[in-house]
Amino acid sequence: MITVPDDFGRILGEESREWRANLPTLATKFCARWRLTPDGSLLTGHTAVVLPVRRADGHPAVLKLTWLDDENRQEPMALRAWRGQGVVDLLDHDDEQGALLLERLDHTRSLGDAPIEEALAVTGGLLRRLRTPAGPEFRRHEFPDLTERNADRGGPLPVDLVRHADVLGAELTATAGTTLVNQDLHYENVLRGDREPWVLIDPKPLSGDREIGVIPLLWNRFGELDGERGLRDRFAALCDIGELDADRARAWTFCRAVDTWLWCLDEELDEMATVVEAIARTFRP
């Protein structure tokens, strides 16, 4: 049914080895269950494979098989809650085995290649549109103890900056709203569609403030920014189009930048660390 590239999923670690080896069997199983016919080459991401298929009635779709973790386990619940409004349509799913049957989009065309003005208009519009209340079943955002993490790593980040992020992050978390939020909205995850011109895929859902979702739209396509002024202008545009609380968005952006900065150092992602450091210093309250 499918041939999975040898290097797929290594980022997931050894615990995913059995799941990766079983992907051809899973693809066969769900094609049979949902009466699907393969209709293209297998696509791979960081944590999932996607097989273009046709349904029994001939309509195109994709079968997505996902390695389940805390960030993506509730993806089907979120897609059901958003009901296809600006997001990919969920046609069927199996929560236990991480299988989703989804509307087919054009994976060769994303907002990552669109003019930045259009990309900001669309993603800001998604921030504005996706205001669905999150039920109690959705995972709440939990802000980590950055001071302890920084100390454990020998203090690579300025202590006062980390302490500031810790205090502010605790305040934000304690007062966060209950909107269904995609914490990983970025340009590459918005694809060209037929039902709508641009459609969001691969959400990482949370219950919290909409303002949590701004920072990925700053660090993605960061190289196109004209210095700090360009960074602030993009932030202002997203807040304006998305109808966000600018002060709260600034605070969340700072806190998430410091958190991500520490993570980048752990993963030895030097270029990304430089980007989020710039964001943290720019938006420090």
C-alpha cells in the first residue's frame, strides 16, 4: 500500500519505531475500513504521513496517520468544533490509532509562498474567525518553570529576563480565557483549497487566549522582516486584523519567546534561537 521513507519520524525517537514500522498495515486497514483508493504519492511531515486517496464515490481526500502526543491528540475534536470554517474538513477519524480522513487541499501551495501582505490578511483573519469556546475536555495551556529550566542548563539566558517571563507567564496562565486556540498557526500550515481560498491544517489545539497564537507568525518568515521595526509592524498588523488585545498578545509573545529560546538551546537550533531571542528582547514588557 505505501512505502515509508527510512528517515521518516526519527525526530520522534525510538519509542515510535513500532508505530513507524506498522504504517503500511495501518494504511491498508483504514483504506479498507473507509473504502479508499490510493490516488498519489505518500507525503511526510514531522509526526504524520499523508496519503492522497479517493473515496468510494470518487471524491478526493487524504488519509492522515499521526503519531499521537499531547499536542496533536485533540486535533479531531478541534476540527469538529470549528466545523470547517477556515480549517480543513474532517470526514472521518479513529482517535485510538491517530487516523484522520480529511478534505484534500493543494499541498504544493501554502501561505509560505504567498505575498506577505496576503499571508498576514489570511492568518490574521483566522485569528479573528476562530473564536469557538473550548469545552472542559480541551487541554489548558500550562506555562513551565523557566527559572528552574534555565538554572538546570547552567543559566544560558539572562536571569532577570527569565524571571520576568516566569512571573508574567504565571499571571497570563491564571487569567487565560477559554477559547479554542491553535498554538501552532503558521504560514506553511495554511494551504490552497477549493471550498475556501486558504484553509488551515494540522492544528495544535488548546483552551486559552487567542493571543497565544501570534508568535509563530513572527518567527516564520522572519528573514523577510526589516529589523525590529518590521517585527513590530507585523505584530501590530496581526493584532489589528485578528482583533486581539495588543498588550496581552505582547505579553504572551514575550513569554513564549523565552520558553522557545530555552528549547532551541536544548535542541542546538542556533539559528532559531537567534530569532526567538530577538523576539523576546523586542517584546519584553
